[in-house]
Amino acid sequence: MGNNLPWKQLLGSAIGYAETGFAVTPSQETWTKTNIDEKDKEFRALQRFKGFQQTYLKAGEPYRVGEVFKQPELANTLKAIADKGATEFYKGEIAQKIVADVQANGGILTLKDFTEHTANWVEPISADYREYKVYNLPPNTQGMASLSILNILNNFDLKKVGEGTVDYYHIIVEATKQAFC
């Protein structure tokens, strides 16, 4: 987009949040609880993975709303990328760790998959959402749908409705349904 920012500048805020943490939101608490549901062994019960436990659970339980959530391992990963660039992710120790963990858990990604990956530079698409310009990737991603959802939500005062209320979720679900029609 006409700029070449250094990795350290691009990742600085993310590293800061990963190191010092941020307050857990109601959504994060809810989705962590959902993702440790023992009844869904195919898509949930993520506590069976050591990395999930270490990152998203505290003494085996989800973090609660308002608690400070820190991710020191993510901070270290982002620092390595900030210092060594994308090569560290695709060909370095980070790639090796990812492949080892994926394969240890039955996945099929290989180091060759990472080293041979190439990215395509595409023009982003955008929409106005309240006082912001929101960008996303064009098709063949779901970027168009997410921008359509925001366009629909522009017609509702979600603050007034109240986060976490039945009406709040109903509006979001209906906006999502309409965006995918």
C-alpha cells in the first residue's frame, strides 16, 4: 500500500499486548468455554492440545472477564519475526516448531509446505463502518461477506442494544445470514 514499514514497527503493538496482556472480554470467555466442550471431540475439546491449555487456560479453566490475559510465547514468536523477518516464519525455527506440533497432533503440514509458500499481493476491498474505513481481502476469501455484515450493522445501534443480549446476537446472526444470501 505504498509503504515499507519495518517488522519491529508493524509488530510493536502486538508484542506489547502479548507481553503485558489485556483484559479478557465477555466474548473471549464465552468462546473459550465453548472450545473446551468435552461433548464435541471432533471440533472442540481443545484442552486436549497442550498448546491450547498453556495459552488459553489458567489452572485448567478459562480466563474470566476482566482478568489479564498474557501470551508470552506469542510475544517471543512476534519478536523473532520482528528481528528476522518473514523468513523466520516460513523457513526458520518458528516454521520448524509449527510443523513439529502439527505433525505430533496428526496434521500433514510439512516444512516444504512452508518453504514453498508464496503470497499473492492483491488490492484490498473496503467499506465504511461508522467513522472507520474497514479493509479486507477480496474474493476468493470471505472478506466481502465481513464487509457486507458491517454494512448491514451500520443500521443498528449495537451499543444501545447491549453486548451479549439476546437482541445483540439476533441482529448479528441476521446480518450474517443476509450477507451470505
